[in-house]
Amino acid sequence: MTSPVRAGIGFDIHRLVAGRRLILAGVEVPHERGALAHSDGDVVLHAAADAILGAAGLGDLGEHFPDSDPAWKDAASAAILGRVLEMARKAGWTPTSADVNVFLERPKLMAYKAAMRKRLAELLGLPPDAVGLKARTMEGLGPIGAGDAVAAQAVVMLARAGSI
Ligand code: MG
């Protein structure tokens, strides 16, 4: 029998470069660098969207939103996540919780975490207490530690629509 509950995992990383905005979970974080990406480069929403696709057995973000597609150039990642949620719903799945780690050396996200969590919950159609959002540095290690990249990982739980 198919389980009425599924877990998906997602990961995303983007280079940080001058002249781009830094958008995390739909929230603009003031910084002298932003994510280099075809879309707005929101690693939190990309990781969450990939987790949903994985849990629903629908492939991955690269298949559905290729960098070669001009339709998604500089696209708000909220629109991409919305499309993924619609795909999952059509397949009979709805999110029940999510948990995200953000890896960023600077700026510190303490002042933005509440807004990011709230926005992510809104986008997923979940109460804030069903969404976790943690921020951490890489202790100066590697490209993220050097301030040259931002990454996020996400776990999203899905339940069969109608089973909750
Ligand atoms: Mg991405």
C-alpha cells in the first residue's frame, strides 16, 4: 500500500556576485552581493521546491524549469514554487511541514529569519509552526565560508490530499 505520507529532500547553491539582489525565502536581505542565477536565485525556495518534487515523485527543478527557458529568466522563485505546489496537488499531494537550513557566512540572518519563515509558510500554505528555518555559517570554510556562495537544504513532508 502506498504510504499517505512522503518526505522529500532538496538542496540548492548559488554563487554570490556584486550587482545582484540577495533573496532568501522571498525576503530581500540587504547585502553587497546577490545570487547569480537564471531566476532570482532564491536558494531556500529552490530547495523547498525540489524537495516537493522529490516527495511527489515528479523529478527535479532542472527538468521542469531549465536555465535555457526564457520564461523563467529573473523569475520570482515564489512563482516557481507555486507552480511546483500546483503540480504536487494535481498528483494528489499537499505539504504538511517543512524544515530548512540556510548556509550563509554574511550577513547574519538573525534579523530576517522570522520574516523568511513567515513567508515560506505562507507560500507553502502552512502555519508558521509547521515550518522551520535555521541559519548557519560555514565557520569560514570553503566557498560559502569565504562569502562566495549561499546554499540551502530543505526537507518537506507531503500527505495525500484528503488524508489530513
Ligand atoms: Mg537555484
